Amino acid sequence: MFNFFIDGSIDDNIPFGEIRQKVFLLISKDDMHLVSEFFDKNEIDVIEYQWQYIASNHLKIANSIRKFFMVIDIVYDNEKSVIE
């Protein structure tokens, strides 16, 4: 239902009533009321959202980081190294 707000193919001059009718084909008025209450009562935690994204895409992220470390040239001073 939120896609109606960001859908560039929908003309801005379409009356709101038409959009509302399309939304109610996807979700009932009662369910829409529940969704509205949920968003009114809950603040969206951006940090939590970012961690959910990382958790669901961890393999892709790890692979990207691995590729990055494979191409950088890491230089260290052998005399001052803590690794012996």
C-alpha cells in the first residue's frame, strides 16, 4: 500500500479517493486501522533497521569486504610488530 505513495506512474492529479479505493482492494479498512495504530505508536528505529539489513545480507557484505582486503597492500614495520 505504501508503494502508491512512491509510484511515479500514478498521476499526481488523481483524486485521493481513487487511490484510497485501490488501497482498500489490498487491505481492509479494519486492517488499515491496525497498521495506522502500529505506526502511530511505534517509532522506527533506524539503527535496528540497518542491523536487520546487515543480518539478512551478511554474506554479500562479507564477500565485498574480503575483496577489498584482497586488493589493498597492507604494510607494517617488522621490527615494531606485536606479532612475532
